[in-house]
Amino acid sequence: MSTPLNWREIEELCAWISPKIEGLYVDRVIVPERPDFMDGFLKNEWVIRLHSRDKDHAFLFSTRPRRPYFSLLNGKGPKSATQGTRAGFDLALGKFLDGRKVLALDAVERERTAVLWFTGDDEKVLGLVLTLIPALPEALLIEAPAKVLKSNESKLTKFLHSKKLTVLARSRNVEKQDHFILPDGSKSP
């Protein structure tokens, strides 16, 4: 079993992955096939297939307790699990992200959180927030003002600290929470 990523490793991984996927489009969201497991798939694990005219990538992420991760594969990635159950979260991801363009993959400074940004409509952008805290991992699909793109910040997430963002979907069942505030670890030791 591998150890969970710390915030420095998440920042480095985001910096490495982001240039590879910027400008790609979402093809579909799938539950990957895992033939080594009894059910043939794992709950709380998804793949976002990304494509352009000349390349394909698969963005894998998991919000399984004690084993949260995200990764990038060249090509289309693993097959879709035919017997995999479709949770409300991945159906919402498919609905909102299908055909969207990837803007960036940002790490929230000094936090175990990454945000995968997508184009939205004229006034909004969409973000897939991956909270990779091993005891309580979660993925959220949020909506943010499009003026984020016009900010002078090098990272989209810096502009959004202390702002309430609308939650469109979440991977865990928790009491109804319509808003999310990105954590700010910039002043942490």
C-alpha cells in the first residue's frame, strides 16, 4: 500500500500534469474496470477521459478512505466497468463536464487539495475539487465566477479564497451543503 500524498507532492504533481491536459476536452466520465477485485470495479474511483485532435489522456482520481489519489495516463486509460454502478456524483460529472475544455489543474497552497478547472458558460467556470485527506477524502463539483480567468493571479484557486462557491455535486453523502469555501493554508507553518 502506498502512502497518501502530502501537500508538497500534490503541488508538484499538479505542476507536472497541468501543462499536459490544458486545452483538452472531456470525452466522458467512467467507472474504471478493476478485474483484480471481486466486483470488477472500486467504489469512489473515476476516470475522466480527455481528448484533442492529436492526443488522449485519462485523468484518474479516487476518494476512497485511506487511499485517495489522482493520476494521469497516456491514451484512453482503463476500460469502463460494465457491471460498475453509476452513482449520482459520476452521473452529475458526466452531465456538467461532457465536452468542456480543461483550463488548469491547481493545487491549493499548503493543503491536500487540488482543483481541476473547466470552462463553463459565459459567466461561470466549473471546478472539480479533490480533497485528498486520507481520513475523509471527497470530490466536489463547484461553480465559480468566470472573472477568475481574468484575474492577475497565476493560480485560479488563489483568487477564490474566502469566497462562497456553489456546489453542484459531491462524492459523499453529507447533510445538505450548497456552498463550499476553498481552504487557505497559505499562512500555515
